[in-house]
Amino acid sequence: MQTQTAKRTAGRKAVPVDAAIPLEAKLQPTQARAQDTYEVVLATAGEMLREIGFEQLTTNAICQKAGLTPPALYRYFPNKYAILKELGDRLMAAQDEAVLAWIESGGLEGETIEARMAKSLAMHRRIIEITLAFPGGPAIGRALRAIPMLQQLRFDSRDFVAGKFFDAMRSRYPNVSDTRLRVAMRMMVELSYAAMEMVVEEPDRDADLVNHEICLLFALYFESFA
């Protein structure tokens, strides 16, 4: 059965990259020991991203902390950018799958603004939990925003989710043009993730208030569609 990650990446645009910096893993492990090594590299890199950031991260440092030899790492990943791409794909897939499950369980439904807002708030909190639980989650998000060759990963993820929102909302607002509704869904996804990133990266802020205000903003906005 095709996974949600595969569905999300199917048909994805090629990520613009410097030809000298390959981004794909060189080899996918098939044996248990190889899979363990692969996962150790990713987990170690995620934790080091949180501790020292992407600029200071090196493949040699990952090997040293993970207790691996450089050839063991280079068997699977050509460079630290490929490691970050794999981490980013996994984090965004986990976020996207949670949003899709929320949509399918009726997350967009509700008779009142208050009911719809309560469901939206629950979804925001869930995505924040996923990001914080993922090794180096906030640092991965920052790195993907900062590195031009990997920014397309975020764009594709957001477009994918916005498309699912459009499909779910199309019948609710029959008098709204496809063009406007698509723009609205893209705005909702982008601004919602921006709010969640604010909460994740600035823990001193009032998380509940930030989440409440962004959900209220869109609840009132969509009332105008009706």
C-alpha cells in the first residue's frame, strides 16, 4: 500500500539544487543492521541540529557522536544536506499525516464558530507536539527555511496540505471561485504553520493565545465566504 509520504512526494517538482551537492540518500538499507545505522545517523543529526545548529553540523561530528566511521555514514548519505532532507521529509510527512487524519475525522466540521475553533486548536496543538517530539524538530524547520536548495520541500508540503483543505472545503462554499478558495487555503496553511513555528521556536510566548488568535482569525474569515 502506498504510504502517505509516497503520496505526498508523488509528482513533486524537482528540488532546485547545485549539481555539486546531491540531496538524495545514496542507498536505502534493507538489512536490520544497516537500518539501525541509518536511523542512528538521522537521530544523532537531529539532536545535534538542536544543540549546535546546521552551520556547525558536519558529517565527521555526526560520526564521532554516533560512534560510527565516516564510510558507514557515506554509504547512505553523500553529505549533511542529504541528511537534513531526509529529516525534513520525515518531519513534514508526520505533520501532514496528522492534518489529513484530522480532516478525515471531521476536523473541519462544526455547527458554530466555537465548535470549529475548538477542533482547529486541537489540531494546532497536535502539530506542535509532533514537532517538539521529533529529534531536532524546531531546528530542522529553521534549517529548511534558511537553505534555498531545500525550501521547495516546505513549499510542496504546504501545497499538498492546502490541496486537501481545498477538496474538503469546496462543497461548503459553492459560491466562492476555485481561484479564491485555493488562495484562501494556501494562506490558511502558511499562516497556521507560521503561528505554530512561533510557538515552537519562542517558548516564552503564550502558546494558547497564539493558537487561539490564528484559529479565530480564520474562523471569522471563512464566515465571510458564507
